[in-house]
Amino acid sequence: MIKFNNIVFTLMLLISIAGFGQDTLRMSHNEFISIVKSYHPLAYNYRLQNQIAEAEIQKARGNFDPLVDAKNGSKTIDGTEYYKQTNVGLEIPTWYGIELNGSYNYINGQKLNNSDTRGGLYQFGVTVPLAKNLLYDTRRALLDQAKSALQMTQAEQKLLTNELLLNADNAYWNWVRMYEEYLLQSRTVAINEDRLILTKKTYEYGERAAIDTTEVVSQLQSYEVEKQDAYLKFIKATQELSVFLWTENQQPYDVEQLIIPSQKITQAESYENYGVLLALIDQRDINRHAALQYYQQKFNILESQRRLKRQSLLPKLDFTYNFFNKESYETELLPLFENNYQYGLKLEIPIFLRQARADYQIAKYKIEQNQFDADYKQQELNAKITAYKNEVISYQSQINLMQSNIENYKRLLNAEEIRFSNGESSLFLINTRENKLLEAEQKLLDLRLKFINSYNQLKWFNENFEVN
């Protein structure tokens, strides 16, 4: 496979139609899609978005990090040392809302507060929420929401990435279709150039009238115009394709040389794989589609918010217990409420709870809205699957009919040419047959492109499903 990060793609905008020389670059479908996946800035940006969501989880886990604090200070006025103090503490938040803490405090001086304990003092404590924040709190909610947000982001980025690849895929095969139409028009011009040479000779031999030469020239000129128009369409399709071509540094390619496809439109994988894809789509669980996974993770976030708002309806009742032990004293932990301890109960109750009740109702309404959105999206996805499947089947059937129709037009054209050589027909009838054949071949190219586009819709739709 050619490594396109070492190749500079360019495009020659030619004033006149020229043949494709040896310097022309060729690009396959697999090479093109590989470039888009690896280097397109949108694909790279989507990967960065997932990394941001992963960093948000790490940030939320930081709310459970232990906290160490230390303080050292003294106060002296007019030679009197009021105090000299050293304090080191540790706070440990836990998953269930309980906070553990411990500290060592040393204080000495000539003017201490009555509540201060002279010398070294160890302290070990715990704070337990008895109502609000016992079952759920902000720290747990933020972590749960960050985890769901990561999966929500991954689902969203999968949808966006596959949409980018779908657009790139369709642009590639439209480019191939335009190139093949240019080749078709070129072949038609070549056939009419040969016909003009033959007609001129037969006129010189006295077998044809001069008007026949005029008619051939007129038809040839018409085809030459269509050939030039097909070439311009191919150049335009090449420019549209170049939008998806980027370097490994996320820089667009400069275009100087002409690029042409290395495979024909009939070599697309869709012709061999569409039956397998149709069967695979039928086996998929629609609920595992990334679009619905997005709404499921959004529900988890909204449910976390609802649970957190539910805590606001409860009174805040916190119990705190601290055990103390003086330095160089024997530790006497038990009984807990006899000596060397401190405890407290803190109660907070909003009188009307209007804000809490409103926040809780809003959270419930948002969950209901999300469910409506998810139900609508599921119905939309089912409708798209049905439509894409019908399109694939219908276009494949039309392709088969059009191929048969083209064979019939070829037989009619060949028969008309034989009659013409026997003097039983006219150039007008040959031109009419040839135009019909050309229109049919163009129609076949259009049908092939429509078939591939519908197949791609199903293909990238299938890529959006989560792996079981």
C-alpha cells in the first residue's frame, strides 16, 4: 500500500483535455479511507474529545483524594511569647459520605486560650451524615456522571466519526463514477472519430453523400462537448475528494498532479457483501446502536442528578466524633464517651423546601424528555434501516435490468451498423441507437452510485452498533 503521508497530492487544472500520463497518481478505496481515519482533523478531534472525557473522570476521582494540611506559627509581643504552634492534619473522604480525619497539634506559650491544650495532642475523628448525603452526595454524583459522560462522548464520537467516513466513502465513489463517465465519453468520441474517417473515405469513393459527412461531424462535436463537460465534472469531484486528504500533521495536501482511481465502480465491496450486510443488520439489537446508547448514558447522568436533588429534600444531620490523646500519655480509647473525646450533632432544615422540590421536579421532567427523545430516535433508526434495505434491494434489481437493457441496445446498434454497411440504413438511425446506448450506460453508472451510497448508509449504520 502506498504511504500517502510521503506523497504530495496535487491537481492539474487543464485548459484543454489531455490524456492521463505516467505521472498521474492512482488511489484505491482502502488507501483513501485509511488516510481519512488516520489524518483527517475531525477524526483526530473526535479522539481528543474522548480523551477529555477520560480526564473528567480523573478530575471527579480527585474529590476523593486525601488532604494533608500543615500549619506552623507563633506570636510574640514586647518580648512575651503568646503562643508557638505546630499542626499537621489528614482528611480522608470515603465513598459513602463518611469523612475520616486525624491530626497532631503542638502548642505552648504564656498566653493561651482556655480551650487550648498545652503540649502535644493527637486527634482522630469521623464525620457521618445521618440523613442528607448518606446514600448519595455530590462527590459520588460527579464521579458517576463523569463515567456516564465518557460513554456518552464515546457514543457521540462514534456517530460523528462514522458520519465523516460515510461522507468520505460516498465522495470517493462519486469520484470514481465521474471518472468512468469521462472514460465513457472518451470512448464514444473515439468511435465517432473512426466513423468520421470511414465516412470521409466512402464519400471520396462516391458511396456516401456529402451530407453524411456533415452529420458525422455534427455528432462528433456534440460528443466532444459532453466529453469536456464530463472531464470538468471529474475535476470538480477530485476537488471535493481532496477535502478529505490530509497529512499526518493535520495539514491539507497541496494539489499539483492529477489523481485517478485505481479501481472501477464495479469493484466496490458492496456488490459482494450487501447480502451478508442485510442479514447482519436484521440480527442487530437496535438498543445497542450508538445513538440510543447516547440517550441511555444521558439518562444515567440525569438519574444521578435526580438522586442528588432527592437528597436536598432530606434534613442535613451530621454526627461528628473526635478522640484525643495527649502526647506521652497512655491511650484510653474505650469507652468512647467517657474521657478524651468531643462529639457534635449538626442539624439544618429548610422550612419550605421550595428550591429543593423545584430542582427535584425539574430533574424528573428532564428524564421524561430524554425518554421521549430516545423513543423518537429509535423509531427514526428503524425507519432508516427499512428505507436503506429497500433501496439496496431495489437498486440492485434495477442494475440487473439496466445491464440487460444495455445488451439489447448494443445488439440494436450492431444490427443498425450492419444494415448501414449494406446501404439499408442511415447515419441518423445509427446516431439515435448510439445515443440511446450512451444514455443507458450513464443511467447504469447513476444506478451503481446510488446502490453504493445506499449500501454505505447501511454499512456505516452497522458500524455504529456496540459490540456485545
